[in-house]
Amino acid sequence: VPRNYDPALHPFEVPREYTRALNATKLERVFAKPFLSSLDGHRDGVNCMAKHPKSLSTVLSGACDGEVRIWNLTKRQCIRTLQAHEGFVRGMCTRFCGTSFFTVGDDKTVKQWKMESPQYGEEEEPIHTILGKTVYTGIDHHWKEAVFATCGQQVDIWDEQRTSPMCSLTWGFDSISSVKFNPIETYLLGSCASDRNIVLYDMRQSTPLKKVILNMRTNTLCWNPMEAFIFTAANEDYNLYTFDMRFLASPVTVHMDHVSAVLDVDYSPTGKEFVSASFDKSVRIFPVDKGHSREVYHTKRMQHVITVKWTSDNKYILCGSDEMNIRLWKANASEKLGVLAPREKAAMNYNQKLKEKFQHHPQIKRIARHRHLPKSIFCQVKEQRIMREARRRKELNRRKHSKPGSVPLVSEKKKHIVAVVQ
């Protein structure tokens, strides 16, 4: 249709667009039904998960009773179960080619398993088993080579062909809870120790590079898959910290919204957002550059969420929790699944642009931001706001009644960092 774009001929364009944007925002909240299904079958809490590097529909999960299950997400059912360890499955990761996966457990072993189910009459047993000296608490595989790293009392780097580590990296004496390879600069590793450190290592020099000490312990970290230097750490003090590896003295962003310890974090494949799992029984999605979450997911039955993964097609989020369930969520709560007609797609894009254009308008902002929270979280948020306000008032009073310059202004970013050690 030929259209004349002369603004004089369309006098009420902005009011019309505003009404459309308002309706689009309201409909978005009406259609926001993020929960898709739950994968049940585990007989104990889900402790860790791993994504398949080549297949979108395959996901692996390990439970607290040593059981590992492989799920098919399109059928939403378990396709294979194996008893991998005595005690907890502490960590799991897949090989970069997707032919096998590794698990570590409380029985001090590292096991490598085939990804395919055993043939008829074959025994279900690992390809390799390595018996270590101490309990391993985490494992991660190199993104390009046949090398993997485990952590426990120290970070060990193993060649797949050998039964003793190629090198062991330590800095200080403490148990290390998680280790992660950088997906871009693949020889870099990050690890979180229980003495509140985040330590970065270089595999080529086989030495630790530097560490940053925070006020409270970091549970795990995740590297940004698009920007080599950026990683996000999930901390016990209810916050997440996005750091630039080159400037550890202060985080790039502090993400605050959870009301209990953050237990896991995973990036979306676009590197623009990440998802975090918390002890407060909710899952939140944060944009990388914003301090507050854009989305919070919870159900009545969901208990403490221990592990979370963002699928490689950027569409879904998986979370594993204490009460033996893995839940599948949409990454975009109001997104319509299935094939879209061209007109539907055009209408959606138009509405999206309208929402972006009017996003700062008070009425639209209020509707877009509104989320329903469980009562426990709602009350805790209120309580924390009061506590934060009290601390701020106390500091202001202290500054007002003491010698100028004797009470320094510490920014929110620097508050939580104790020291950086090179």
C-alpha cells in the first residue's frame, strides 16, 4: 500500500501508537506463561546439569544419590539412567564433540561415560575411571582439546589419556567449589574457593594469574560466551557480580534482586543475559548491564534451586531443584511457541518496537515491570529495603557529624571487594 509519510497528514499518530503500545504491554503480561513442563524421575535432589554441545534436545542431570539421567527435551522424557557414583554427583560436563561425558562424585572418582546407550546385552559401565586422592567438587572440559579440569583441594588439569594430572594449580590452602574454562580464550580457567576467593589461572604457564577476594564466598562463576574477559560470579551475599578480568578491583555491575544465596549462574548463548538460581526458591533473568532482573520465575512446589542452564538455542531455561524436579521454562515469558505466520511475525515485531519506543512512559513502565512474587520473597524484599535504607541513613549521619573526609564515600561496587592479589 503506498503511504504518504508527511506528518501533517497524520495528526494523531503518537496518541494512536501510545494506545497500541499500552495494549501490547498489557497483552504481554496476559500471555506471560513461562512454565512449560517438569521432567520428573529423579529420586533425590538434582545437584548438577550439563548441556549436549551438538544436540539441542539432549540434557544430562546428576542427582544427590549418584544417579545420572539423560533426557530428551522434545519428548520430555528420560532416555537413559545410570548409577554413576556412591553419594552425590558433584559435577558433570560433556566432551566438546558430544561423544562422551564426565562425572565426578563423593567417592573420589572421575568417570568418563559414552553418550549413546549401551547395546542390547552390554553392561552399563564407564569408559575410564580415575581414582583420586581427595573428593572432587567440580569438573569442566576444555572447549577444543582433549583436556579437562577438576577441582577439590586444588585445581587439577588432566589429559584424557592419562590417569594422573598433567599439572596441579594451587594458591592458598582451601577447598575449591567450581572450575570453569573460558569458551573464547580456551586456555584460561576461573575457579571459586571457599576462602572467598575467585582465582584465574592460565593453562599455558600452569600458574595462577590473579585472584580477587570478596566479602563472602562465591559459589560458582560463568564466562560470557561472547566477550572473552567478562565473567559473572554468583555470591553468598545474595548478589551476582559481573567482572572484567583485566580490572578486578571493582565489578562492572552488581546485580541485586535475590533474597538468599545465589547458587548457580549460566549465560545465554548471545552473551546479553544470564540466568541465576537461588536458595530463595526462584530463578531470575538479568541483562548483563543492568543491576536488576527483568524476569523472575517461581512455582508453589519449587524448593531451593541448585542448578540452572540456558539452552544453546536461546529459547529455554532448565532449572534443577531440591525436590527432585527439573523444570523447563521459556526464556521469553510471553513468546509464542511453534511456527509463526508472516503476519503474526510482523505484528510481533511492530509491537516490540512500540514497547521499546514508549518503555519509559510511567504507565507502560509500571505494567511491564509488574511481577507476582511469593509472599516469603515479597516480605524479605521489603525487609531488605528497610535494612539498606537504615544503613544508608546511619552512614549519612556518621558523615554529617565527623570531620570532613574522615568517613570516605565507598561506592556500591567497591563495597564488596576486599582485595585483589596479583
